[in-house]
Amino acid sequence: MVCSLVPIHYYQCGFRVMSMQSLLDTENEKDVERLDLYFTLSWENQTVQLIPNGATERVTHLNKHNYVNKCVEYIFNTSVADTFEEFRKGLYKVCDKDILLFFQPEELMSLAAGHVNYDWTLFEKTTIYSGKYSPTHPTIIKFWNVFHQLPMEKKKAFLCKCTPSTVLHCAVKIYK
């Protein structure tokens, strides 16, 4: 598993040396050896050994892919494992984990955080009314006619009054 590595840089003696992608793109064996890298990573003011005895295992042209994979694994998984576990426990307290399996990650993100791809027509169609109000009520029709003419910032401000944020969630309730 190697994701986009362009912004990830490794450090040697506190200096940025090159991106990991550049390391992978290096064709010359001697250029890799000149970097004098070992299977360690400087992370949060500590030296982390990426493999057992990583401080003695040099990065070579042959094992540079393994080195980068170990760095990515540590940065994106191992280093945040404890924090993620606490998040997971909290999430499962409020959401049934079996139900979560039905969703794709993007769908869960949209449910939890909303999205900023504003589809105001969908917002109008999914709005739930109460009391004497309905989508065909003259006041509601006038409201939506005016609303759709508002500039984006005013629409977002309105959204903030109706919901706790300026992002759209799956359904929004508006009450009189």
C-alpha cells in the first residue's frame, strides 16, 4: 500500500532530504546509498525503528520500496493507532457497527460531516415540514423562490441557522 507520497518528506539530521516519491524514483543505486538511510524514522522527537534492528538495516536500491511502505504504515496507521482506537470505541457507542458495514467510506463521511457540494434543489426536496406547512403551501413556495435567488454566502448563513453547521447532511428538518 503506497499512497501519494509527494508531500511526505523524510529527514536526516533534521534536514529535509527529499520526498519519498523521489527516493522511489531514484534509479542509481549509489544515490540511494549516499543518503545513508536506515529503517528508522524520526517521529515526534523520537527515533522509531520500522523493523526489528532497523537502526542497523540500511536502505538500499533493492529494499527502498519496503522502507517507504514501512514509513507510510507507521505514519498513517501505527502512530495513530491508540487515538483511532478511542475514536472507534466512541463511534461504536453511537452507531451500530454492523450498520456501518453497509456504507462506503465516502458515504459515512457525508453522513458524519456533511458535504460542501451544495445541491439546493435536493435540500429543498428533502426538507421536512411540520404543522400546516408542506412543500405546496404558498408561503413555502415563496420562501424557496426567494431562497434560490440568494447568493451562496446568504444560503450558507441560513443553513447555519437551521442546522449546527454550514454543510449539508442527508436530511435537514426545518421547524416553524
